[in-house]
Amino acid sequence: MLQAVTELCSETAEVARESHLAAFRCMLRARLLDDKLAALYRAGKIHGGVFLGRGQEALSAAVGVSLNKTDVFAPLIRDTAGRLAFGEPVLDAVRTYLGSALGPMRGRDGNVHRGTPRTGLLPMISHLGAMVSVVNGMLFARRLNRVTGTVGAACLGDGATSTGAFHEALNQAAVEQLPLILVVANNQYAYSTPTERQFACHDLVDKAAGYGVESHAVDGTDLTECLRTMSLAVGRARAGGGPQLVVAQLLRLCGHAEHDDGAYVDPRLKNSALGRDCLKVAREILLRRQWAEAHQMDEVWREEAVGEIDQAIALVQREPAPDPFAEEWTALSTRHLIEGQE
Amino acid sequence: MSLTYLDAIREAQAHALRDDPRVFIYGQDVGAFGGAFKATKNLAREFPGRVLDAPISEDAIVGLAVGAAIEGLRPIVEMQFADFSTVGFNQIVNQAATLFWRTQVPCPITVRLPFGGTSGAGPFHSQTPEAIYAHFPGIIVVTPATVEDAYSMLLEAVAIDDPVIFCEHKLLYRHLKANALPTEALPIGKARIARQGRDLTVVAYSAMVQDALEAAVELAAEGWEIEVVDLRSVKPLDTDTVIASVARTGRLLCVGEAWPWGGVTAEVVARVMTEGFGLLDAPPQRLNAKDTPVPFHPNLWAAHRPTVRAIAAAARKILRQ
């Protein structure tokens, strides 16, 4: 009996170790990729906005790591880590930011508005909350098609919880009892608007009761907590427990986008526990648990990630830009219904 | 056997559900209740689990349909009234209409809009928003004017790989009748000559086709031969058929129930002016509703939209030029 328990514990520990390592490496790759994209933006190499996930990598990576490849994922603007963990190639990010004709969006949309719906990765539109009901629809269709065992996660910020789309979609998921995990990163600011101008409830997690869904509050700066919570929420949804609302407390450690210095962020928040850098916290966790060595994290993995990113950028910079003369100027897939064509 | 426009819509949906396991219907009260207008009567019973009541959440209704379409299904959404589609507007024009263009994944959703004015319905149950949807790239907008078209175009809409806004006129629901469902039909994108004539082309769509035909009968008594073109779909717009008709008549009146600023009638006139200016013997004219919300009282309502009498009067004016 004792041996069985010991084995079980070591097995759980092994799972925890694996997920921590996977999440940490995605966090690191995401941070380095984001930093590189910011540098390219400042060098004038990126057209349009650049949105970073700095300070939100632990939560985002935990979402991605908790999902299976056959699940549905609707990331938001600060989910580089989650995207990588879900399996999005670095190349897709770089191609979309640099506007390569070979990228998933082919220059038609840019930056964080990328995805491949057929692989379960949804490309966000800019209207906040709008992707949640689309995830619902995919889960609903799977139920109608008797596909079982998959879940869908949608990421939002605190600002999106004020939208009608958020309300309609969460209520809809609850009515249909869909396996939706709605992950709210409360990073304390929606662009420049602080939470006290966004909502008046004590905590966003309290909203769950009003929709009849299960809720989970988590410290978004702590990778262990994020992994534990996401694993629980995804597991509950997968097991038929209906929609799960996860609300993480954290702080955006950058501006809204790279044009914004975030000067409005209260220094008291920056100096509080919320202002901890989740990547540093995660590194300490791995060191403390002796799951990875400093050399491994700071040099081997970092260099691997930098190499991967540099290689992707070097490749994409040689790729063709979209050609307006070769562009098919139609939004319809039904060719005979395109005006001016037979 | 006598079938109404509403029966045709119900039968088309039954047909689609029967023939294609990918089809499902989602909207407010469409389930056991059979819909506010009974367009889905008994369908929930005949097709268990595939005709579902939705919460009053037009945004999430369309969003769910888009997600289901990504997974390969062919949802039919019923907006209880076209007016309420504005709540789902974002999902229609920004999510559904851009999906294929952005991702190469088609978005085969059909959004049924019970639209158009009926006496007593008032400003929020009477609107005709076809032009707003037609303005956005990536959407097909159809406006059937006959029982046969209501049936065949709805079936075609469900089969189309792009989002279709299906505008079904509430005034025609029980008023229009046919003897049988059609066995063949013109495809979406082709206009129809509803009545042949040589003196004036009246272009209309949806319920206004019936009013234009009545006006043509009235004018025939005065010796005028009016050609009535039923657009059938406002996007794509069959400019060729309109221009060919204007080539025969030399005169154009375009009639719509929607508001006068911009819209389908303005688009038709603009196209005829730019592509068929030399064919015109008189300036083309438009006839639309008044530029106010749709009024409730029958006296006001009847005067707000173009009437048979107003169409005939506008036609006489052009014919005298």
C-alpha cells in the first residue's frame, strides 16, 4: 500500500515536473520572441502594432500546456506563451508580424490576429469577447457530431468582461453546458483604464455564480499555481463539469502595445506582489525543486530559443511580401457569386 | 395544395435538415414552440437535437454559428426579427464575413431575417437592413419575392459556402401563395423579369415586387407597358439583367422599402448611370421609404413606405418625360 502511494506520488511529481518544464520553456521562448518583436518594431521593421505578453506568460503557458492538440484555443493579445505551448510555430508569429505572404494570414491581417481554425487555433478579431461564442460553436458542433473528450479555452483580459459578448457567450456556454474554460487575465488595466473604472464587483471571479458556472481564482505570477488551476479547470470541463471561469491576478509588465510606455501604471502595483516577473518566479521554482539547473535555463534553453527565433526571422525576411497585383480581391469563397465574374 | 411563403421557408428548412446531417437551426423560440412566426413548426420534433432554442443573445447566437461552421456544420440562424440582428451585427460583419478572407476557412452560415414593415409593428419590428449587410464584403444578401424563391433560395443559401443574409418579408408570409414547391429555380445572383414591358423598367425586390406588379397592372389600363425586374438577390446584384431591361425601355424607376440614404436603389441607379447612361431617355428615379423610423399607426405606416399608388405616380412622371 505504502509503495503504491509512493509510486503514485512520484508519478504525480513527474507529471508536475514535466508540465513545469514544458511551460517554463514556452514562457522563455515567448519572452524572447516578444522582446525580439519589440526590437524589430523599434527598428521600423514591423508595420502596425506589437502586443507583448510580458508578465502574463505563466498563466498563458499554463493554458496552452493544459490543452491537448485536438482541443480548441482562442488566445488573446498577450498569449505568445500559450500559443507556443498549444503548438503554434514561431514561424507563424514571425510571418504574421512581418507580413510574409507565406504566413497563415498572408498579409491580410497582422500581429496577434493570426490562427489556423482547422487546427483549433482561432484568429482573434479585435472586438473583445467576440471569440468566446465562436469557441462555444466549435464545442457545440463537436457534441452534435458526437466528438467527445475535447474542450475549448478562450483567453480574455479584465476589460473584456465588461462587454455584452462576454456575458452572452458565458451564459450561452452555461445553458449548453459546454466544456469551455474562460481564462481572464486581470492585469489591472484595460489599455489605460484601471479596474475601478471597469467593474464594481469585489473580484471578477464572483461573476461565475451569476452564470451558474464553476470558478477558480489564481495568482497569475506563480507558475505552479497557474498549472495547478488550469489543470483542474480543464479537467473539470473535460469530465463534463461545464464551463469554468478562471480569473488570474497579475500585472501587465509593459504598455498596452509597444507604442505605449504604460506610464499610467500605479508604481505601488509594480512594487507589490502582483508586479513580480512570473518568468523569474518560475525560474526560482524550477531551481528550488531541482527540476532544472541555472545553466540549463539561462544558457542552454535560452540559446536554443534565441537560435530558433533568429532563424525564423532570417528566413521570413527573405520571404515575399504580398503582391497587390496577384492578390485575389474577393472575400467570398463561392466563385460564381463574386460580382463581375461568371 | 396551397403553400404560403412561410410554408415554403418551413419546407426548405425541413428539406435541408432531412438531406444534410450538417444542418441545424438555432434561434429564439425556434424549438418546441416553432418560432415566433412558426417558420420552424414541428421541426424540433421531426429532427431531435437539431432545432434548438437560443437565449436572447444575438451576438452569441451568430458567434456559435460561426464556430459550428468552422467545424464543418451548416447552421441556420433565425433572428426573431431582422431589427434584432443589429445586436448580432458584430459577429455577422466582423467575424463571419471576414473568416474566409482571413483564413481560407469558409463560413457557411445562413442568417434568416424576418424583415420589412407590417402595420402595427412599429419602429423596432419593421426594419429592412439589407443594404447594411450588403455593404460589407464577404456576405451574400438575398431578398426572395415569391413563394418559389423563398423555397429554392433558402435551400441554395444553406448550400453556399459563404454567410448568407436571407431577408424574408413578413408581409408576404401568409399573403403569398403558390400551388406547389418549385422543382427548378434560377440561381442566386440572377435577377428575374417578373413582367415584360417596353416603356419603363421598374426594379424592385422582396415585397416591393408585388406592389410594382400591381402598379404595372394599373398603368397597363392607361396603355403603358411596364417591365418589372425582381432583383432576387441584392448582393450579388445582377446588373446585366437590369441594364438589358433599361436597354429595352430607356427608363428606370427603382423601388425599395428601405430608407432613402444610400442603399439598394441608390446602388442600382448608380450602376445604370455609370454603365448604361447612353441607354436612358429620362433621368432614372428612386422611390424609397421616408427618412424616419418605421411608424406604428396604420395611417402613418402605409404612408411611410412606397405604395402601389406612389409607384404608379412616380412611373407616370418618368413616362411623361
